[in-house]
Amino acid sequence: MSIVTTALAFNCICLASRSGNLEYWQTNGVTHDINQDWSVHAEQEFRAGRHNGNPYLHNVTVGFMYKSLAEWLDIGLGFKKEYEKDSTGKFRQENRPHLNLVFRRKLLDIDASNRLRLEYRDRETKEDVFRLRNQVKVAFPFKFTKLDVQPFVAEEFFINLGENNVSENRLSAGFSGKLAENINASVYYMWKTNKISGGWEDTNIIGVGLGLRF
């Protein structure tokens, strides 16, 4: 993690300790293009903000993507191992294999994608469940500075299959760019709302992502 990223993480964690609905999410990933059709990737993420601003979640994801099924469609399989702190302060684990379909279109120089993800959530202390996630992302055709900084917006909703209702929604906006030829970075703000007993719970998130591709 760079000095700038570390400082941002520290500031966000301090703010989170004073505001129950502010969190910091950090994602680091690496992707290797095996050939023009196949790629493999690995990613780790941590989140802080609950429990007086301390880290409360960590996960690692590995998977692969096939890009030549159609010009407008990528398909991939992945597996996520996640640890999340419960109300007692103990980290509980979850195994999450998932299938991804990514539809891509270019409309008036705007890059648009729709990622459909089906997850099986094998949870330690709760009932296992299938979950459907759908993320729509739009990257605008404006790039600034030599880092190719580009604005984007995205929305993702979550449905636990069998319940047939939306359990979570995420709306985000931010900027992505290149720190080097093969290193990408992004900074974003996300508004997240989760369905809880008696209503909805809102969370404000500051996120940073770093990705290496080779």
C-alpha cells in the first residue's frame, strides 16, 4: 500500500470511529492475461468502520475470465474466502463460489457494462443461501491529465434467491486512472443501504482500489 493510500485509510478509519455510518474499503488486485482469450486474477479487500473504526472484514478472491465467447460478453468463475466480525467480536468465515457474466457495450463513446453474478454463500453461523447480484457501470469518455483519470458511476443491487426482494443496494461514483502502464487505481464514494428488521440502514463509504495487470 502506498504512503498516500495508507494516509487516506488512516484518516477514514479515524472518521469512522466518530461516525457509525462511515466506512473505508481498500481493494488490491492482480490480473494476468494468459492469452487473448483467458485471464486469471486474485484480489484482497479489507473494510474498516464498525466497532469504533477497527477493521471488521477481510476477504480474498481468486478466479478466471474467458473473454472470447462473444464480443460483448465475458464469462468467469471465482471463489471468495471471507472473514467478517460478528456482534461478539469474533470473525466468522464464509466460502463463496460464484459465476460471473459481464455484458459490455459502447454507446456514444461511453463504456457501459452489466455484471450479473450468482453466488453460493456457505456461511459459518447462518443458513446457506444463493444470492444474485447485478452491477451496472458507466465510464464517461472524459480523461484528464497524463494519468488518464476518468469519471465513472455504478449501481449494484443484491437479491437473496427464495426471498425475491432486494436486500442491499450500492450507488457509487468516482475516478479511475493509470499510475503506470500496468497499474490502475480508483477512488470512489459509495452510498450503501441494507434491509434490516424494521427498515433500511444507510452507510457512507470511501473506497480505494489498486490493480496490477501483466
